[in-house]
Amino acid sequence: YVENSLDPAGALEPFRRGSGSISSLDQLSKLYEQIILAAGKNDQDRRLVRTVLGIIFVSSTNLPIPVGAISHFLHGRPPNAEEVAVVRRTIRALHAVLYEDANSNNAVRVHHASFLDFLRDNIRRSSEFDQVLLQAHGLGQSSSDWNSLDATHELMFWGCMSALQELR
């Protein structure tokens, strides 16, 4: 996020100033919001970022998920090389919080567990950020839509069904 800014020092300024009324946890949440918002340059990119983050979040309680599997879930079938490349570019756009672990079958991992906490805890997210995520994913206007992650679970279910059909 900071590396890609035209003014790296300026990008960090809101977080350096700190305020007695803003906790460090809230400052961290604001930073995560900025990283995610910067990764999605348009509606299509924001929708892709939101969906990829949803898949990573849902699967993170078990094992980190490889880039190819994320792409498989996105398309409901084995992905082609360009579809995998799109997911890789999405992960790179989120490089401040995610990375691809070449030593672990290209599994996508978070740099710090607090990012998963951030995704899980909608109370710490500002309403403006909630609206961007909800609108990008085509969901309603209430924060309960983000909490349910029903769309991500459904997407992953059909991806699994597709993978099982491939094994037959």
C-alpha cells in the first residue's frame, strides 16, 4: 500500500498522527481499509477483491488455500492460465496483507492474523467501507449481508462440486 503510493510518507501520515481518542486497533483497521480500497480501482476489481478475500477468509480456519484453488472456486471449474493470473494479480494488489507462499503449494497466507480478525469483525469497519464492500459484491445495504458470507459459501460449494465431478 505505502510502496505503491506516489507519496509514501503522506500515505502513512494519518496513522502517524495518532489521536488519544482513536485506539491503535482502530488505526490498524483504518490501514486495512485503505489497503483493500486501494487494491480495487473500479467496481469489477472491488468485486474481485471482495470475493477473493471472502474465499481466503472462509478457508483460513482450515488451511491456507492455493492460488489455483481460489481461481477454481471463482469460476466453478478448473481455471485456465489467465484466470489463475488474475487471482495472482489480485493477491499482489493486496501484498501488504497477503502473500503467496511458494514453499507451500502457492498457498495464500496473511502476513498477520489481525487481518483475519479485521475481516471477521465488522464492528471495527467504518460504514463507508462496509458500503463499498457490499455494493461491490452486489449485496444489500445492511452489515448482516457481509457477516453471513452466504454468497462466498455458495461459490465455494459449487467449486467443490465441480472438482468432485472432475474426479469421476
